[in-house]
Amino acid sequence: IKQGHCELFATLSCLIYRRLGFPSRYVTGYYISEYNEFEEKYIGRKKDRHAWIFVWDNKGNWREFDPTPPDITAFRTKPSFFNRIYDLISYLYYKAFMFKKDNNDLFRNLLLYSLIPLGLFLLYRILKDVKPYKQKDSRKNINPYKRIPELKIIDEKFRSKGLVPENETVGNWFKRLQNILSDSGNLNKIKKLYYKKRYGEYKLRTEEKKDFLNSLERVKKGE
């Protein structure tokens, strides 16, 4: 063979030695020549795969023989910068994996103990978030008249006229009152001033408050 790769040279040499009466073995492995000073180890890459043979010398010994031309290393290029970075990452990953393997019980205990403060923190956040909602839902402490006295005034004025809300919103109540009372103008004025105070957090001026009370009196008297 004038040209070829290691498998061809090794295969042909093995057949020739067998033909000549010498038992031979076809062997595959790595032909390593690259040394990593950081790891202090030789590195075997995919390109380093190689094939050679062992020949029995009929004297009780297996002789190793590589029939591939010895200048094969001349075709091998040096690893690039990215290859070296990849080798470093692979080496660190291997070290971390072996450290975890040798200290598996330690990592398991650390994981279990770290769940305790995490669980306590989650419990604290849940209780912190639930507490305000419990206070908000406590109907015993809610007094709408304390925050909006105008609502109490509206309720008292209309109740004195026999117009009681039937588990409805103020808007629906006023809409029902418009079908009962003839003075829709005063009702709309009362509703507008009430909504301005209730939802706009607006403080009624003195003249607005006076106009509000006068409108209620007119509705009460049926004017």
C-alpha cells in the first residue's frame, strides 16, 4: 500500500503475518502525543484514534508492531484556543462531578437543611399576605357611615320617606328611586355629589355640602 490510513496498514500487516505463519492480532486504541501541563496528563482526542497489531514471535512473546508510517504526527495540528477553553471547562466539570460523587452524603444533607429556611420563609410570606385579607373581610369592623357620612344622611332621609334599599348598590337604588319619585334632577345631583366623595376621595366644599343637604330636603318633601 502506497497510501492509506492506519486501519488499512494494520489490517494488511495482520493478514501478511498470518500468511507467513505468525499469529497476529488487530488492535485499536489511541496514539497520544499531546500533554496538558495544567492537568499534568496526556489528552486523547477523537483524531488520536489509531490501529496497530501484535505479532506472536513463536518464542512466547507478543511483539507490538505499528505498520503505519511514523510521520503520521506531522499531519496533526495543534489544538486551537477554543479547544483549550473547552478542555478547561471539561476538566473543571469532571473535577466538580468527582467531588460531588465523593461527597454525595454531604450534598444531600446540605440540600435537606436548605429546605428548612426556605419553607419557613414561604410560610412567613403566606401568613403575611393572608393576615390583611382576614382583617379586610371582618364585617364587624366595617362601618361605611364612619368613612362616608353622606351615605348615612342619604339613607336616613330616604328611609324617613319609606324608601329602603333592597340589598342593592347605590347606583341601582337611585335608578329605582327615579321610577318612584318625580324629582329626578335632585336625585341626579345627590348621586353626582355622592360619587364624587365616595370614589374620587373628594372633600365637598361648604356650598356643595349645603346644596347636597338642600337637595335631600327637597326630595324628602317631594318638591
